[in-house]
Amino acid sequence: MEFHVSLVGRDDLAGQIYRQVKAAVLDGRLRTGEALPPTRELARHLSVSRNTVGAAYDRLTAEGFVAGRTGSGTYVQPGGFDRAPESAAGQDIRPVPGWERIRVPRMDRPTPDFDFRAGIPDIRLFPHTAWRRLLAHWFRTSGVGSPMYGDPAGHSGLRAALARHVGVSRAVRATADDVVVTNGAQQAFDLVGRVLIEPGTCVAVEDPGYPPPRQLFRALGAKVVGVPVDAEGIQVDQIPDSARIVYVTPSHQFPLGMPMSLLRRTALLEWAERTGSVIVEDDYDSEFRFSGRPIEPLQSLDRAGRVIYVGSMSKVLLPVLRIGFLIAPRSLRTALQAAKYVADLHAPMPLQAALAEFIEEGLLARHIRRARTEYAQRHELISTALRRDFTGLVEPIRAAAGLHLAALLPEGTDDESIAERAWDTGVGVLALRPYRKAERGRPGLVLGYGGIAVPDIAEGLRRLHSCLTG
């Protein structure tokens, strides 16, 4: 590793080198066993004599910070100095209001033995061999001599493939020019916020609902209003007319799981046209529908150009791919592409190109069919067990799609304590409370089935049952 030393003037050069290396050891930037640059190399880099560097190393050696090894080099010695460097306090620097209130979830928590966390697909179902082949093909061909940067809107082949995919599978009306490829759905929400939200803009969200968009809009300066949901979805008559944006999950309400009724979807579109507002439709896992008729997206019903449709590959393939997309009315196309450009230029081109071929070869459709069959079995097992074995303990909410379902608990139950108790027994389950903006609403649990294998479901639910009765 190249070590940075900065010299000022021509006085006490050996002392300057000594102090900077010593500080790096004490701060933990240079760790035990790491080699210092050879004296000849560091001298050439600093334009000083080799004797100057040697004098600094001799002093460090005498004090026990480093030791020379004949024919090998100079290495940092053990001394209890291995620690992470301390960051500058910056006590007088504060972020703009909003960002400090966002609670970032723990990503380092060990995977539970029985993983019922929501939003996690089964990585064992992912077609790794086909994906590696497509990525390798890109690096062998297009990846050699390709332009350094790409179109901020996304890989042209992927945009066309996504437009066809959602057109066929979800009846979404779009061309390749309408698609902007993003780093996950969350960036799509960020781009929408950048081009539509000003300080004080009223944004309505489902309550309970998915927290990250709500937190993002508030951090961008919006006045976020929670709107209650019932068995038919968001209560349109409770949306304030002052709202300029409404964020909804109509195909599979997150986290409760019910779809928005056709009557309610029609009412929401009429409301948006009357008020001149924008609807952000998050269609995050509708590919996995197990029964009943497919729920038509708001975008396909929209005739006034009020809907921005957001999709993601996180649930369909893998979250770590971070590929999402949005489809917006033509009037927003230029602004959204500009927002993507200033945000991060574009999503990774190798992944975009591989996904385009993955869709064109029919591999995505095949993968969805296979995954849907597997998830349907898990969904049925959990739903049946909750109705049969958890009578009086939970009230399951019927859902016919997606990768999770929800169950309400009796009034007054501390669902967060139950979720923590379950984690202590090896069962990963989520409480409903963190998804609520307001204090009102029944407590409950959210159970995903993408991360748990069929043979583990019965034991996982048995342990959860013990947590509810113990």
C-alpha cells in the first residue's frame, strides 16, 4: 500500500517523516505487520536523500514502532496500537433538518435460523450459471473498448426490454424512451423527489407504509402526511387536496398485503386528475401472484398522465444487483434524466447489459414462473398454519401475491417486543409498528417467506407460537 507523507519546506525532513509515520501507527492507519515503503522508494517519491528516510526509520525502530527484517523490509511492530482512526468531530457542522431523524436499519445482524423477514428473495433460486455467462459475454465483447460512460437513462437494450416486459406482464403502456434505469427503486423515488418536491410540498403516503420513501420525501423538505388504509387500500377521501404527490403500493399494499380495489384505484386517479397531482406507483413484487385475477396497475388505467410507475429487480432477482426503473409521463422525461445524470451518471453498464440479454432470452420469465411456484407453496403453508394453529393469537390478513403476509395482534400487544423475543429464539420476523407513521392502528407482525425453505417453516412457526404464548 502506498503511504502518504507530506513534507513542508526543507527543515527537519527526517523529523517530519518520523512524526507522520508514528502518527499513522498510533492512529491505526498503519497496522501491525504492514510494511513501510523501502527507503529508496520513499526517498525518490519525496525527492529527498535515502539517508534522510533512513534516519526517520532508525528513530522509529529505536522507539519500537517498527523493526527491520534482513532482506525483507521494515514492518510495523505489535504495540497495542491497532484501532480504527478517529474521525474529526466537526462539532459546528450540522446537516439540514430531516436527515438525522432517519433510523438506518442494522445490516450486520446475523441471518436468523428461521428467516421470515420481508422483502428477501431466495438466492438459491437465482440462475447463477446463466447470469455469469451473460456477464462474461459482456466483458469479452462489449466490455472491451466500450465507452467509459453510458446514457444516464440507461442501457438502450435494457430500456427496450423492460418496456416490453412490463407491457406484456403488467399491461404497462411504455416505450423504451419512457424508461429510466435506476440503482434500485429507492433511487427512482429520489429522482422523483428531486424534480417534484420543493420545501413545504405536501406528499401523501400510505399509513402503515414503506418507510424509506416517506423518510426520503421528508428529508427533501416535503410535508409528509400519512393516509390510513383499509381492506380496499388507501382511503382516497382522506387524502388532503393540498397533496401534490401520493405514494402508493396498489398491487400488494406494503406491509399489510391487500390489493387496492378497482373502485379505489379509479377514485385515486380521478382525485389526481382533479387536483393536478402525481401518483407514484410502487409495483415492487406483483410478479408473484398466486391466486385471483391480476391487479391492473394504476399506470395502465391512467388516461391523464398522472402516474409514475416504479419497478424493481430486487424481489424478482437479487437485492444486491440494485437495478430498478421508473416509467413517467413524457413531460417529466427530460428532468428525470437530468436528475439521474447529476445523481450518479448511470447504473452499472455490465449489469444492465446482462439483464437486457436475460430478459430477451426469456430467462427472466422462466425464473419468475419457477420462483412463483416455490413461493406459492410457502405462502400456502404459512397462511394455513396461521389460520389453524394461531387462533386467538393473530388475525392473518388475506393476501394473494408478493413475498410476505401480515397478521394483526390483539390491541395493546407490544409487537416490537414480540419480534425481539422471536429474534432471540432464532426467528427473524418484523413488527408492524415501525411501518406506521401515526400512533394509531393495531399491532401486528410481518412475515416474509422468500428467505425460508419449506422444511424450516413448521419449526419456525412453532417457535413464533411459543413467543406469543410464553
